[in-house]
Amino acid sequence: MKSLYKKKLIPYILIVIFVVFSTFSLWLPFLANLKEFWGIKLPQGGFEVIEANWDGPLYIISTKTSYNPNNEIFIDPPLGLSAQYYAAHLPLYPLTIKIVANVMSYPKAMLISTLLASALLFCLFYFFIKKHSLTGHPLLLTTLLMFWPRLLIVRSIGSPEPLFLLLVLVSVFLFIEKRFFLASLFGALSVVTKTPGVILFPACGLYFIYDYFKTKKISLSSLWIILIPLSLLGVFQFYNIQLKDFFAYYHTGAVVPITRLFAMFNQNAKWVGTAWLEDIVFIFLLLLSAALVAITNKQKEISPKLTIIGFFMITFLFSLGFVEHRDISRYSLPIVPFAFISLEKFFTDKRFLVACCLVLPAIYLYAINFIASNAAPITNWLPFM
């Protein structure tokens, strides 16, 4: 029995090792304070470059001030940003930083919090796809997901995305298991991490409508999904108490506009600023293809599960189409784990694996280049410590 238990633990131990090793290897050029790497000029500052990457430092200030505008930190506002601005950075990720900061400095706590959420994300991804028999290669698929380029970056700096993806993943799989109260609870927690979590509400609602037309039945427990939008109102009420503004989130100047379909293809938009946007077309093409494959899947054992996943992907993609922002690769991350599930046969094909190995150095160079150019101009670290 003991040996069987140890055998079951091995994949999770390997996943944690892969997460830590892949993150550390990305940190290494900065830890070594190299002046350049493979021709890429690196800013001097060592590990502080990692700690200063946007939006990590802003979450540190949210953590330390608890959004209180009377906090002494705002006497001389870090990076020139007012207390109101931090309402764009929702409170659950700062709460995790605060817990870890009991034993280390805030910048280190921020990175450890992200690392822990990342390890848990991939462990639970493996657990769910294995439990529901969604692939014949759960460990391989999990490892490949780790190296999705934008995901590699956000899990290696101060970022709420790993925690957000974790909560969305758990919510969707609990929904698959018809554990609607817990699914709604984790969905509500995802909203307290990042506002796009509220998209779980219409996604679940659409599936309930679809299921009603199929079965002519509706479960009263499905009403728990109301917790998801209510949690957003809870965040706004928290801001009302701290900042005296119920709609503080919308008054930060940092909220991304939701204007028209494919609004990101506008070089003059505030959060776009470039005409070089063809990568966004390929992101939409891949993710929409994955959603359609999930919805139209005919495998009897997993079809209902993939249908639910497909509904979430379609709903999220539809809302994503209206986001007027250049960084669609980051905003699309909640869909990516489900795209890997939907297209698992493609991603685990030996030919794709060969291509992946050949492209892996390019993924790392992309990540190093991105981190090198994405550090906040912090001259005084005292407010962040």
C-alpha cells in the first residue's frame, strides 16, 4: 500500500520539480547579473529586475496598504500612482502575498506566492485530466502547458494569473462534476483575483439553458452561480469602505476598454499602440478551433465534459474579442489549459514534441527578452520592502 501511495505521488513531485527548475532557469541570467544574454542586453540590478516586473510591485503596494489612502506610503506615492489606482489590482492575490510575507520580505513573498500558485495549478491540472480520462498522457500534457510562452513569463514574476487560472480551472472541473456550490465558490474567488472571472457566470448560465433544452430539467443547486457576480459586488463594497468609492475600479484609468468586436486591431487605441498584431489573429484561430473541437467532440465517455469546457471557452473568447488591448496573449491565458485538453491529441503527437524541443530555446529567449524590458522604473525600494 505504501509503495502504491508513493507511486501515485511521483507525478506531483515531478511537476513541482519541473515548475521550480523551469522558473529558476529563467531567473538565472538575472541572478547572475549578466550584462547580456545571447545578444539580449539585460538591465543591471540582478534579481531586482525580476521583482520589479509589472504589475508585481503594484500588488505589493496593495498588500502593504490594504487600499487605505491614508497609509503613510501614499505621502510620497511610489511610481507616482495614487491610492485610487490600486483598485485595479484586486485583493485576493495581495492577501496571499501578505500571508507569505510573515516569513520573508514582500518582493520575495510576491514571487513565492506566484510560484506556489503555479505548482498547485499544474498539479491540479494533472489531477483533473487524469481523473476524467481527458488524455492518455496527463503528465506530458501538463509539462507542455508549463511552457506556453506567456504562461512561462507570468508564473516567473509577480503576477495574479497563476492563482486566477488555478481558481478558474477548479471552478470549471467542479462544475463538470455537478458540485455547483463549490464550483460557484471557487468561481467567486477567481473574481476576487481578476474581474474576468465573472465570465464564468454567463458561461455556466448558457450551459444550464443548453442542458434544460436537452433534459427539460433544471437543478435548484445551479442557482449557486449567483455567488460569482455577487463576489464582484463584494469587492466593490470593500473599495467603498477603503476608498469611499463603490466604483473605484472603474475610476483608476487602468481599466481596459470593452468597445467593439476585434477592437484590439486599432493602432491608435490607448492600450494597443502598434500595427504589428498578426500574432493575435493566430491566438484567436487556435483557441476558437480548440473550443469548436471541444463542443463537437463525439467521444461518448468525455463528450459531456468537453461540452462544458467548450461553453466556457466560447463565452470567454467572445468577451475577449471586445478587449481593446495589445496583450491578448495574457488575457487569453484562462482559456489555454482548456485548449490543451481539447487539442490533446495534437499536443501529444510525437511530431509536435520534436517541434517543441526545437522551439524551446526560442520560448526562453522570448521570456528573457520580455522580462528584461518589462521592469518598473523603481529608484527607491523602501516602500516595497
